[in-house]
Amino acid sequence: MTAPATRRRLAYGRWTPFWFLAPAVLALFLIGIWPTLFALVTSLRRYNITRPRDGFPFIGLDNYVQVLTDPTFWDTLGRTAGFFLVVMPIQVALGLAIALMLHRPGLGLLRSVARVSLVVPLATTYAVVGLLGRLIFNRDFGVANALIGVFGFPPIDWLGNPTGAFVAICVMDIWQWTPFCALIFLSGLSMVPVDIEEAARLETPSKWALFWQVQRPYLLPGFTAMLILRSADVLKLFDMVFTMTRGGPGAATELISIYIQRVGFRVFDMGLASAQALLLLVITVVLARVYIRFFYREIEA
């Protein structure tokens, strides 16, 4: 065996793949697995950090029973579901319209510029989106009141009344995440075989038939992933809403993540907050399975 071959064999040993994977596995454990395990242990204890002298006794499933019988928890969860049911259909409809428009042949440079522009809202952090929302919907100098003033309507205290505040956070979420839906749909449309799509365009003048029979099957996998990601994102949405309204006025925009933050970091009942967070994890997993069951379809070759 030659010397270079010997050196290559010594350089790549049995544990080499492990050392390449070790940093990623360690980061996953520290960032994802360990906090989840800690939350699971905490949820089974009476864990109030303002009373350390009382200790953290094991109480079993009492925290989960308290969560499931808490009407405020179900109210905020229902409000979060309502928020999702408002923003998600609009994001899907607008994203699909944008994707179909950009998928049309002959756009050239315009398509490239539009794709780059779609990334801008996604690259904006939640807190910054919340600050933009506070400026846009400000009663005295906000852009929203300036626009409706053009049509002769009086200024609205958007963030000072329950309906206006809820509409405001919905508008900002739609602005931020419609481009995400458009990019997902656009990637699905790019998977449609060119020859099949061109043949379908020649055979039928109906754009609806082209979409439903040819393009739709290639959109379903991305649509399923979109539903899973957006559901998880809405359930943990905190920064944007907290920056804009802090859950107010009253509890009009108090989504489930803001309620969990209030229980954990204002009441300091970390055991109860951990139980609530783990129940959200279970809800997310169940929703993911439902989406896959009803929406995901394999693309036939």
C-alpha cells in the first residue's frame, strides 16, 4: 500500500462521521431537546420561582388538569385559532395569486426583481414588524388613518379598541407572511414539467382546468408544509403582537403565547406555563398529522 493511500485511510476512520455530526447534534440537544425535557420535568412540579423556600415538589398531572379546566386558556386558544382562520386563507389566496402571476411566461427581469422583493418582509424580524405596525396604525400620524382620511373617513384609534387592534395585527401578519406563501407556491409551480404544462395550455383555454388538473398536484406538498409551519408559527407568535399591543386593549389580542408568557414571567408559575407550552406542542403535532392526512398527496410520475 502506498504512503498517500495509507494517510487517507488513517485520516478517515471509524469515528470520522460522528465527529462531523457531533456539533449539529450537540446544538440540537442544547437548543431543542434539553429545554423540552426541562419543561416536561417542570410541568410535573409546583415550580414558582418567587417562592424558592417552598421547594419544587412533585405534583404529577395537577398542572395539566388546571390548564385544561382554565377558561382563560381556552379563550386565548380560541382567539389564536380565530386569528389563524382569518390570516391563513388571505395569505394562501394572495400568495397563490402572486405565484401564478410570476409563473406566467415572458416576465424576465420582472420575475427576478419580484422574487427578491418577496424576501424583504420575511427578513424583517417580528419585533420590527410590530414597531412598524405601531407606526402605521398610530391614531395621530399613522399611515392607515392618512389613507382612510383621503376618502373622508375620520381617524380611527386602531390600537385603542378591540376590533381595530385585532385587525391591525392581522394586517401586519398578512404583510409579513404572504410572500412566504407565494414563494412556496412558486417553487411548486416550478416543479411542473414544461412539456406537460405547454401541452395543457394548447389543449384547453381554461385557466381553471390548467390549474386544477395540472398545477394543483404539484402545489399540495408545499401547501401541506406551509400549513404545518404557519400553524406552529401562529401558536408561538409573540414578538410582533407584544410589541404592537401587549395583548391589549383588554385581552383583545392576547394570543396563547402571550398568555403563557404572562403566566410564566408575571405570575412566575413556571410549572403551569410549562404545562401550557407542552400542550401547545401536542396540538402542533396533532395538526401536522391532520394536515398530512387530508392535504398531502404524492406526485405521480
